Amino acid sequence: MDLTQLRCFVAVAEELHFGRAARRLDMLPSALGRQIRLLEESAGMPLLLRTTRNVALSPDGAALLDEVCALLGQAEALERRFHERGRRCARVLRVGAIDTAAAGLVPDLLHDFRERRAGVTVQLVEDKTVRLLPRLLSGRLDLAFVRPPESPDKRIEFLELFHETPVVALPSRHGLAKRRRLTVAALLGQPLIVPDRSSRPHSHDLTMKLFERAGLKPTIAQVAEEKQTIVNLVAARLGLAIVPRWASRFAVSGVRFIPLALENTTDLKLLPLAAAWLRGSRDPLRDEMLAVLRLRLSKYAAKA
């Protein structure tokens, strides 16, 4: 019995669905099921009752759940205390960011921050939201720039910053590449490349919702994991993609980024970016970076 198995058990107990729990933990359902079986073998009792359609807690599982949650809370608190103790004399700020924030927001923010604190080392981790938020909870990150989840963890403080602007990435020799702006209707019938929804729900839903609001159906030709990969696939003429404007900072030749003409202002609010940190934690370096962020926010938002 280890902490990984216990975290898997809590996720399944709260979701009562192996697929949703696996997406929440960013792991394969088969790997999640293996962890649950190992836990049940170690405990010597069934903790979950499974049928082909439903998952429920067994009486023993229900009795164990509160104790497991308390134990995991103690483990996370202990890990945070050790991280905070090591940081008292350190001049290191650990920042996480999703890909477009790492390409667009973070360089400008670090430039402005170092004007105040030139001696601080900033360690940058680029990853997906589903992987950055657990690092905040465990104390491995001090600050993260993420897409705010639909059901935010109450242990994390979120500060919504702005919404990124969607643009169309298309091969530079494509028939639409000479246009100054493109409408969603102009993309009808074009092969589109979208991210996988399980790991990037906001970016996936960007394309789907824009077409839905236009009363149209997109032609999905390819699903890819990373935005850098998506832009590379566009360069290889495998399709077009609707991406955040900061994706144009990825160094890929043969791709043009054209503004998307949107009539409905709500269409501009599909790519929220938020700063996130552990609620109730104290960190002078992080708070200084947040102060710079708030001071220059309008400048950063204008570039998004």
C-alpha cells in the first residue's frame, strides 16, 4: 500500500468512474485499475464494487475513504513543509506554465520581474494544466499559469488574467493563406487538427464551440497531443488548426497565422489563462512576481 495507490482510490471513489478518474490523474484506465487491484490485495478486502455499468464503494471502502483522505492531506502538508523549509534561504522561484503561456506571457513577465529581483533564479516547468496543478499541491511549484479547470480544487487560489486570442494556423501555400482574416464559415470542409480533450479540454473545445456557435460541423482530420506538434502537422499540410495567438511564437516555417473574425464577443472568451498558487501559503518571491503581473497585466493582455 503506497500513496500512489491511495490517490488512485480517492479519485475513483470521488468520480465513481474509472475513465473520469484516469483523466483526472492523467493516466491510462488500465494503469489505474492495476493500482486499485494492488491496493485491494494489500488491504485484503474489496474496496470498490464494479459492474459493467457502475462503480460503487464497498462498505469497507466507504469506511476507509475518510481515513485515506486525512492521510493524504497529512502527507501533502508534510511535503510542503519540507519544501518551504528548504526555500527559506533559497533565491529560487519555481514557475509552471502551459505551452502558449510559456511562449508568450512568461518571457515578458520574467523580463519585468528581473528588473526588480535580478539575483533570483526562476526555474520554469512547461506542462499541461492537469500536471501542473498537482505540483502546486505537493509544493514542487510556487506559481503556475494554467487554464482554470471547470471544478477548481479549493486548496488552490486562482487569479483569472485574460483570454487568449484564437487564430488560424494554416500552410503558407494554402488557398486561404493570402486572406487578412478568416471566418469560421471559411473553414467549413477543411481538415482540422485538434488537441485531445482529455488532456487539453479548453483547446479542444475552442474549435468545437466556435463551429457549434456558427451552426456548422467541423471536419476533424487529426488529433494531436501538443500544440507544437499540431503546428508541425499544419506545416506538413495535414490540416488547419485554430490555436491561441501565442502559438505563432513557435519556430515553425511554412505556417501562417491569420486572425479569426469573430462576431460574438463570447467567442473571445474560450481560452482563459489564470495564475494559480497554493491557498494560504506564504512566499515573498511569488508575491513579488504576482505584484509585477498585476502591475503590467494590461500590457501582457494586449499581446495575448
